[in-house]
Amino acid sequence: MTSLKWITGAASCLVLGGILGWNWPRESRLTFLNVGQGDCAVFQTEGATILIDTGPKDEFKDAGDKIVVPKLRQLGVDSVDLILLSHPDMDHIGGTGAILKQYPNASIAISAVYRHNSQLLKQLILWNRAPESIHWLRSEWQGSVGGFKLRIDCPLVSEQAETNDGSMFVKFEESAASVVFTGDAPVVTETEMEKVGDWNAEILKAGHHGSRSATSEEWLRMVRPQYAVLSCGLNNRYGHPHREVLDRLKQDGISALRTDREGDISFTFAGGRFVRQ
């Protein structure tokens, strides 16, 4: 059984490891799911599975039930170990309830900035999860999952700030293979995160679905990705991804990969890098 351990000390760490069984994929795999106007990515390595956000839910559709759970089955996922929720907006956390029904042993982690967020607390009741069961992360966490280093940074913003502003930053890295997630963090948060470490990565999950409010030129110079993944719904009412962002990516020679046009976007770990499937 996979175990999740939270270790505190001079440097707080998150360590995830173990074996799920004989049928787990031995290759490390990163999949950005096409969940419409929302976010959900699946990272699998050495029998462990981590989700970064869970897709949208509204009165018409629950992406967790209709898309994410079936896709996880297709990916051979028997157990979800950890769900990282970037921030409490429903296009990022809406599918969590359906996923927890299928994978009830999954742990949930989110920034402590949202500890008293009314929408999140309401959802926890619906998910039958007590606030005390959630891993409320503060500032920086570092650890590992399989052979990958894992870094999580939670911007220190006030509880009264816009929910996007406190979006969790996540980085997975092994050899030259690396990926960075920034939720819906705006340019001002990207600028603050530039000061706290190395975010250079092979793959960047473009902020806020390709909105002009994120993925600044300065941030692109910091990350220097080969690929930028834009998760957005086909013909969405927000106009995501915005032309300014696409122009920035093209100008910098970064390959823009869009879930609204390409569907699921998958990479496997090979030769020390992420390889597009």
C-alpha cells in the first residue's frame, strides 16, 4: 500500500512512496486531461498517482464523474495518493467529490491561505471531509515522489485577497524532465515567485487557462519551457487562451499545446526528459 508521510523539522518535507500492486505502469507519465474550461493533470510514477486539480463542476456537468474518473481507469490508476488543489475555484476543485467516491483514500492538500474560505469549507462538507483531515500547506514544502523531486510553494497572501492570487505553485523534476504548475496565479504572484527559487522547467502549465492576466514575458524568461500547456474549454466565453499569450509563446519559440483543440495531452519520462506522446 502506498503511504503518505508528512515530516516536519528544520525543513518541512512531503515524502510519497510505495507500491500499489503488480499492474501499475512502470513508466512515469504526465497527462493533462481535457476537462473543458478547467484544470486537471495526472502525474504517475513508481506506483504513485498525484492529481493537480480535479476539473470543473456546475449545474450541467461534473467533470470529475464524467471525465476524470473514467480517464483514471484508462490510465490504470487503482489508487490516488494525493490531490493538490491549486485554489478553491470550482473549475479547479469541482470534480473532487466524484474522485473521492472512487478513490476514498486520497489525501488532499491546499494552501493554508484558504483555511477559512467559505466555498472550500462548503465543498468539504459535501465531500464528507473534515477540515482537520486536509493538509493545509504553508509557504514552501520540498520532498520527493519516486525519483522525482517535488516542490510546492504557497504564496503568502491575505485571506481577503482574490482566490487566484494565492494559487499553489508546484514543480516536479528528475534529470532534465520538469514541469511547473501555477493554478490561476496572476502576473503579480508570478513576480513574487520569481524571487523564491528556480522555476526553470521543460513544461509549463500556462497560468489561468491562457488568460492575459498570467504567463508574463518575465515569467517565461524565468521558466524557459519547451512546451506550454493551455487547459481551456472549446469556444469558452472568456476567450481563453488570449492572443497576447499565444503571441508571447510563439515569439519565444515555445510550443503551445491546447486541450480545447488537441484533447488530452500526454508525456512519458524517457531518456531523462518528458517525451510528448
